[in-house]
Amino acid sequence: MLIQCTKKLLDELGIKAPPLQKGEGLFSWHANLFYYNRRKTMVMVNDSNRYVIVLHGLKKRDFEHLDELIPAAIKSVFQDECIDEAIIDEYLRRAGEVVFTRTTDKSSISRVVKAGENVSFYSRGLAGGDIIQGELSRRISRLLIGTGQGGTDYTFPHLDLMEDLEELRGGPVVKCRAAVMKVRLDLDNFDVWRQLVIPLNFTFGRLHDVLQIAFGWRDYHLHEFFIYGEKGPVDWYYINHPAFHKEGYKPVLNLVCAEEDLKTSSATEQRLDRAVRLAEVPFKIAKYNYDFGDDWQHYIVVEKVIDDHVVNHPVCLDGSGDAPPEDVGGEMGYALFVEAMADKNHPEHENCREWIGGLSLDKFDLAEVNRRFLFV
């Protein structure tokens, strides 16, 4: 496996002017080192498909064993992409031992520098103390990039990676476990739900991204998940508590979206949603709360688990109803909005038209949701 390093990375490794070498594109990467948030960060860009892998918070001992860390990072990120373990092992076997060399051309250097800039832009995806940044690698590798063919052709690195590996294997390369779940927006007077298939290696943070697309939200507000265990009597005294479940299920885990939301004294265990995969906490019943002002509550029921799923992205099987616009004022505000918009003589009709302005009200479109799911 050829790792073509910028001068900054070679200096960190203590390698002086290694000889130039040429490698096979799929097994060859360009790599650069830079600081982000005062921590050493390395990005690798594949020469064939330009898939990006990010390592963050590297220390001296990590550089001493970088020839071991790089294959481990590739394996981990490929697992995040739901690539069959046999294919990952075959790729690493064919790639061989890690060999460090110099960069060979300016265009490849430009690509790896651009990948570093994207790390800064999408830094929200950085995962705590993890060196191998699978979530961020996945996100950056789903950005549209130019192919360099006269500035008219564009592609997506994650799709090109799959094509490369399918050619290597001679067939499909994705294999994972997935959950079929029904997600219903809790509204008294509107029927809004989606039936989804979600790979179980997704984090709950990534599930948040999926639900935002599925229901047409804009990710303007905070969110959280609750995982439930046993069912008991419904305690209506706590109806306004975010963990309340209208069928009496008791919360066992609260997944929050930011470290500052972790409470030192909480009756329910708390963890960061982007640090926990669905497979780590098998559940049947959950709830997704979005926008703590309007208080949109989404009740989740896992209907079944598929053991040999062959798609590495979410799929929307079915659904009904349109989600309310952002900041409409909860269900009461939404009901008033729908009523006013439907009647030109309603006293609030013009106010609602002015308020909604140029915002697009997304109608549920199964094909469009699934198109967007390709890039989650």
C-alpha cells in the first residue's frame, strides 16, 4: 500500500527524501498532516476514487506505528460503509505492507489539501477522542467533486469506491444487518409516519440525519433520543417530561446531541448520540424528540431485523403525510397554519403567507427521500 506524503507529514515521520514510487490507484493514497483545534490531523485521499479517511488527535506513538494504524483505519471506515468483511480483508491483502513515499503531482496535493479544508468545515462530525474519524470520513466522501475532465464532469467518492471494490470482487460488496422501523410523528389530528430500513452500524447521530430527511426537517434545532425498556402503567403526571411515553414504556437510555447536554445527575443513563451505534443498544421502542420549543415527538417501533441486508444506506419503504414547517408553533400552531392557508378569507391567511415567504413546504415524496438517502 503506497502512502504518498506531503513534506509536512514526511518531516513528522522523520523520513528524509524517500524515493518516488508508483502504485496501483486503488491501493495508493495521498496523505497530508495539519493542525485542527491544536491537534494533529491527517487526511488520506485514495488515488482511484478520492475517498477520504480522517485521523484526528495523533500523538507521537501513533506516528511511530502509522504503518499499522493506516490499515486499521481503512478497515474501520470500510466497516462503517457496510462493506463485507471478506472484501475488506481481500483489499488489505492485495494492498500489502504500507510504504511511505513522496507526493508525485500538484493536482493530488491540491486534492488532499482540499480534503483537509473540508475537515474544518464539517468539524461537527468529529467524534470525541477517537483517532479514526469514521463519521467525518463518510460525510466528506459524500461531497460532490469534479473529476478534472475540463470542469464539466462530477462524481461522488463513496459511489466510486463501491464501483472499484465491486470490480475487484466481481460482484456486490455490501453486507450488513438492518432494522425495519416505523416512525410516527405524534400528532392528534394529522397522520404522519415513515417506514424505514436502517443499517444497524449507523450511530444514533446518523439516525438523526436520516429522520431529518425522512420528515423534511431542516436541522435548525436540538434533538435527543430515548430508548425504552419494560412497559408499565402510564404515569400521566409526567406527560410533559421529554422521556414520557404514552404507552407506559420506561426510559433506560437518553442519547443527546452535544456534550453540554450531558447532565451530572440524571435518572436515566446519558450518552452522546454520535458515539453509540444502533447495534450497541438493541431496542424495540424508542422516541426521537426534535425542537424542544415546538416539541415534535417521533415514536419509533422496530418491526424486524434483517440479517443479510445488501444496501449500505437508509431506505424509505413507505410513508404518509407531510411534516409541519419549522417553527410553526407546535401542533396547535400547525393546525392554525393549515386552516389559514386553505382559506383566503381567514383573518390569518395573509399573515401566514407572509410568514412562510419563500420557504418551500416539502410534500412527502418517496422517490426524493430515497434519492437523498444515498448520501447520508
